[in-house]
Amino acid sequence: MNKCIISSVISILQKGVNKFGPVLIDKLIKEYGKDPFIILVGCLLSLRAKDSVTINVCRELFSRAKTPIEIYKLSQGELEKIIYKSGFYKNKARVIKNISEILVNRYHSRVPDSYQELIKLKGVGPKTAGVVLGYAYDIPAICVDTHVHRISNRIGIIKTSTVKQTEQELSKVLNKKYWTGWNRLLVLFGQNICTPVSPKCSICKIFKFCKRVGVSRSR
């Protein structure tokens, strides 16, 4: 798929998915600004949880503690109780407390603005690092989650088998100005139209551009 077609796809998606928004990051930025720590913690809480649940957990947590030192001072039990509804709360509480401690002691309570420094934090993967860079620091970054990996391959923009490969290939075919926003577009598109099983091809606005790789059943 050439870059002109990719630009057309992006333009169509930008016009079409806003009615499905906002995504979690949009809500966090609207309520708390582009605070790198809040965006980081929000991403960690969102893992394997619905956005509708995560945003309420974030509001509860940030009403009580929203800086590294404040969260570091919470006991493990207190933090677990606050974030319980996000699921996998024991592990998430450990990760968030550990990261908060590291930020306080090594980074003067500041979230790094470097990919390499971010992924040194235990529990922060490429996707979370990309979200922090792209949305908190306005540094172009490709954030690959299940939607981005699945749909990028399904429509034929790339042909990859792993998330790492997807990140690398997207950086080659996407204009840098679209890197950060690609995640938001495909999350909304993937949740509402291009679903994992039986995508809604009959109402898809980019159907004519899509190669429908791996699609055996659709609506």
C-alpha cells in the first residue's frame, strides 16, 4: 500500500472515528493536562482493563495521590484497595509503587522523556513508553497494541508477525506526523468497526482500500 493511499486511509479514519471517542488518554489529558506521570500511571492501570473502568480508577487514585512521592508514600495495601477494580491489582500496585520509588530516588520525581530510559522502568513496555513520549512530551512515537498490530496487518499496510516488527515497519511506511495518532485511530476503529472477530466490513469507510488479510467472516 503506497503512502498516498495510507494518507487517504488516515484522513477517512480521522473524520470517522471521533464519534466513538474519546479514548482513555484523551480523557486523562482533558482532566489532568499533559502530565507525564498521570499518563504513565493511566497506561499501566489500563492493561487488560476497559477504558470505562480505568478512567474511574484513575479518578479515585488521583484524587488521593497523583505525584510519584504521594503514591510512593501509600502502603501496598492502600494502593491495592484503590485500584482493585482495574484487575490484576496486586501486580499493578507493585509496579506503580516501584516505578514511583525509582522516579523519586533516581529521576527527581520526573518521568524520563527518553524511550531508552522509560523502558528501563520495570513494567513499562514499548507501547506504554510510546504513549508517554507521544502524548505527554509530543515526541513522535509509534504505540503498538493489539488493535494496531491486527488492523495494520489486516488492511495490508504492513505484513508482520510480532509487535516489534509492526513497530519497525510502521515507522517506515507512516509519515512521522501520524506516528502518535495512529494508535488512537486504530483503537477506536478496532473497538467499533474493525473488531477482532467478524469485523463490520459492510459499514467500513475504508473497505475499498482494505486487503482484508485473515478475514474469513464479516458483517
